[in-house]
Amino acid sequence: MSLMESPLYQDAVKQLEESASIMGLDPNIMERLKYPKRALQVAVPIRLDDGTVKTFQGFRVQHNMTLGPGKGGIRFHPKVDLSETAGLAMLMTFKCALVGLPLGGAKGGISVDPSTLSRQELQALTRRYTTEINMIVGPNIDIPAPDIGTDGQTMAWFMDTYSQLKGYTVPGVVTGKPITVGGSLGRAEATGKGVAFCVNFAAEKMGMKIGSNTTVAIHGFGKVGVPAAEDLRDQGAKIVAISDVSGAVYNKDGIDIDKASSFTKRGGLLKDLPNVEHISNAELLALDVDILIPAAIDGVITEENADTVKAKMIAEGANGPLTKEAIEIIAKKGTFIIPDILCNAGGVIVSYFEWVQGLQNFFWDLDQINSKLHDILKDAFENVYEAHQEYKVDMKKAAFIAAFKRLMRAMRYRGLFPG
Ligand code: GLU
């Protein structure tokens, strides 16, 4: 697939064009934003445990670096390709701009199903991938982080490989590392915590009070879904449904989140979770709940199933879980949508804190991190809400508009090289 052909990339460009024309974005700036700055495709050959060699396709795309070094996750998933990675890199540009970080947008990944590889094979894959993209990453160039299929261990291997190549430890080359090798407190939960903060900001605007009458369904009970569920449960909300790749589970009185998360963290699949009603993922998405949090992957709500969605609020925990068409159908019904580049920005915000802490070798406490995270998200939420009212557009378009305003100013000041 060519660089700009994937549905995700096309969706991002359409959203860019629409929001740009509403806010009067300088066409010269839009012309530049439609194309990624740099895209690298690499072969990642590794020796499997059975002695044979297998080659995987790896990618790193840097979309825009006007605001600072590239920032964005590394995804290990069979669906990863160059164009999807480029689309996700573009979303990172807008996400970082929206929440006011001095960072640009990038994304990387390998087309692989990590569950089919042993720990040793995954380590080899990560180290070879790092070596292959090493020339375009670095603490001042582009700083990867975890995404779907990768975690703190992946980042530790990445950091170690990069540091071996340099000859000294470079903690600032990636974020999302384990705490003992330069990670930040709060980073692992940051995306989910940010989702819970945004749900509260939106509830306030809707006149909804989060409490024991609030029902929540979470599609994707993983790195984002679990901490979001924990925070909302702690505020009294009832998490009535959760799901993973194996299916969804439902309990009208609220699922025991601690039991469910210790079950899944031990490798259990939700289809085997006892004492709950088992439903399909499609049924979960159509539940009549107050809040629906799609926190798994892109493209789960499309024009095909958008009509079935009954939730009053949708918090996009994943990147692009609602297609552009789905958003238009759902926003018309009056559903409050918290767009992904705002809703899941908690992860990259605390990544930014981790990067800063790593550069200074001075670490902050958790309260400081969570309160700064709250304040940055609150400001961004208000900016988006203001654009939503001022331009009379849905929250998704409003988020793009708010992001473009910052990016446009910066791109104008920096100008176009060589002039
Ligand atoms: N992969 C996450 C995202 O899509 C986090 C990126 C980061 O922390 O750099 O926002």
C-alpha cells in the first residue's frame, strides 16, 4: 500500500481538509500538513527459536517536526503498514499541538502478531528494529513510546540497544520505560487517567454527575481501558461491560474491575471470566449506557454500526475508533464525543514529562505528575469546547481547529526553508 492510501490516512486528510476550510487555515500550511515529512521502511530479520530466519516489515514515519522532536508510539500488530503508520503519525502531530507540547508527530511499528513470538524472539525483533531506525531517532530527533502490542519492556530493550550503539546510556530516546530504567511515575496509567479526566470535563458540560447512577461500557480492557475503568469506578460509576479480543462481558450491577483486571493480567481471556453474562463486542458497543469508551483499536464504529450506538457520551480512548462517517452520524444525534487527540493525550503528556525528567535526571512525584496532567488536559479541553461553540462544529472538528491554530502560528513563524 502506498504512503497515503490507507483508510486511516485518508480519514485524517479528510478531517484536516474540512476543519482547515472551516477555520480558514492558510492553504500553504495545509498543503504541507497533507504529507509526512519523512518515512522509513525497514526489513527486520530475526532468528526464530527453531533456528529459521524470518523477516518482518518495520516502519517509522515522522509527520511534522515544527513544534519539536517527533513523538509517537511503536505498534506491534499484524495490521501495521506504512500508510497506517503515516496516518497515526499525522494524528500525533495534531495531538501534541492540541495539548501544547513542544513536540512533533511520529509513529512506528512492525507488522507482526507479537503473541506468536517468544520473549527471546520479541527481544531480537525490538533490538534489530531499533538498529534499523537508529539513524532517525534520538532524544532531540524523534522519541518513540509504547503503543498497541508494545510495553515498558519493549522500551527498555529499545533504550538499551540505542545506548549500546552510542556507548553511553540515553534514557531520553524513548518514553514509557520501566521506572527503574528512567521511566516516569504515572506513565503506565496516564492514557486511561486522561480519559477519566476528560469524561469528567465532558460530564460537567453535559450537566451529568459521575456517580452510582452512571453506567459505563469499555471496549478494550487493556493498557488504556483498565486504568480508565479503575478511576471511574473509584468515582462511583458502574462499569457494566468490558471487552477484549475474545468477546465482551456484562453485569448490570457493575463488573468487579479488580477481579477482571487481575484475571486478564495473568493472561486470562474475558470469554473465560466467571460470574458474568457473556455478550459480543457488537452488543457492547450498542448498550444503552451513559458513557462508551472505545479503547482498543481504530475503525470499530463505522457508518455500518453507528446507528446502533446509544451512549450519551463517547470517549475515544483509542486512536481513531470512530470513522469520520460514524462521527458525523453520532454527533447529529446529540451524543457528546470526546475526540481521540484530546481524550487519549494523557499518554503523550506524561511521556513528555518522562522525557523532560530523563533529560534533567531529576524525577517528580506522582501528585505533581497527575496534577500537571489534569491541568494540561483541562486547558486543552476548554480550547476544544470553545472552538466547538465558536465554529458550531462537532468536537472532533473543533479539536482539529484548536490544534491547527497552534501549529499554524508556529509554522508561520518558522517559515519555509530555504525561503
Ligand atoms: N502511543 C501513544 C499515543 O498514541 C503514546 C505516544 C507517546 O507517548 O509518545 O498517543
